Amino acid sequence: MDSPSVSAWIGYDSRMPVAFAVARHSLRMHDKITPVRGLVLSDLQARGLYYRPTERKGSQLWDVISDAPMSTEFSISRFLVPHLAEHGLALFCDSDVMFLDKLTGLFNSITGGTKAVYCVKHDHSPGIGLKMDGQAQTRYHRKNWSSVMVFNCDHPANKRLTVEMVNELPGRDLHAFCWLDDDEIGELDPGWNYLVGYSKDAGPHRLVHFTEGLPDMEGYEDQLYADRWLAMRPAAVGAI
């Protein structure tokens, strides 16, 4: 059997272009073969794929359907990845990440798998407050499971996740993988979504996730891996 096609999708937020640039640059440093695409809200809206009502309350994006804050422009649009990729294995990740390993091992570990979606199944319950650039910290079932996901786009269960569902369901339901049964959710090695400051330090870190704040934000300059992110930033920005 031929190997499945693979692709990578990184969330893009127009308020944080540097984060996207570093995430993409770090991925390409380790993998020059896998196609890498940005999940850009304005593009999805222009194509008629994203039409959820969204408001802006000061600097905070607000999802009307969920009646809840959105920390990024791709908070909900990430669930369009199976529709966009159509076939094969499609990785989605937030933009506040840095890759430390190539994707070959990740995709090879899933090839032939029977699950619809694979993720690190975090038990993550941050305190209520603000994170990053003043965005509201929210709690929901399966927090951070959807921050790094590999969709098996050919799995029949993902056909249930329609464009209409992405645009009409509350975000908390989508982030809880409401279209899937529990046994359709596979588990990734924890190193593929290491939450800086939260995850237990076990096993090699393959993707680090600055979920509280990026290293160029005040107060986060000295966190684990901040020096590597900051050293990578000039080349990443220059490649935009």
C-alpha cells in the first residue's frame, strides 16, 4: 500500500505574524518536504468556508455562537483542516510552537492507524485570568488537545465534521471532538505537544508549545526554550 499524502497546517493570527513565521521556519528546518500552509482567517472567509459571527471587544475577539472569547483568529477555523486537506494525514498546530524534530517520525507512527484524529491527551486546567498579549484564559473539556492534531482525513468519522458544523456549533463542543466517539481519538507521543511550564519533563521534546506567552513577550523571556526561539526569530522574520 502506498504511503498516505501528508500536509502541515499552522494557525495564522494577523496580530502575531512573528509567531507564525517562527513556527513555520522551525518546521522547515527539520522537514523540507512536507507542504506547509497557513490557516488564514481572511482567506477562509473569502472562500465562503468560515462565516461564524465574530465581534471584537477591545483587543479581544469574541465568538458570538459560543458567547465566549477567542484567543486567536484560528480558534475555530482549525476544524476546517480535514475539509481543506481532503486526503491523507494533515497536521494542525497553533502558531505559538517551535518544532524540534522532523515530521517523518510523527507521520510514520500514525500510518496504518485506525483512529480519526491523533493528539496529546493533556490534563490541563490553567487558572482563570489572562495569557499572552492580554487574551482571556479559558477552561473547557479536553483543553489543549486540539492545539496539535493529526487528522486522518480519509477516516469516515471525519466526514461527520462538516463546514456547517464548524460554523454553527459552540467552540467548546468542537474542541471536545464532539463529532467523534472516544475510541476514534488516538494518542500522540507527549513530546509532540510539550506545554512549556505545564507538561512533565519526560521523553524527548519534539514540538514545544509556549501556551502561556511567547518568548518575546514581557515576563516570558526566560522560560524553557525561549533562547532557541529568540535566536531563530531573525531568520524566520527575514523569510516572510
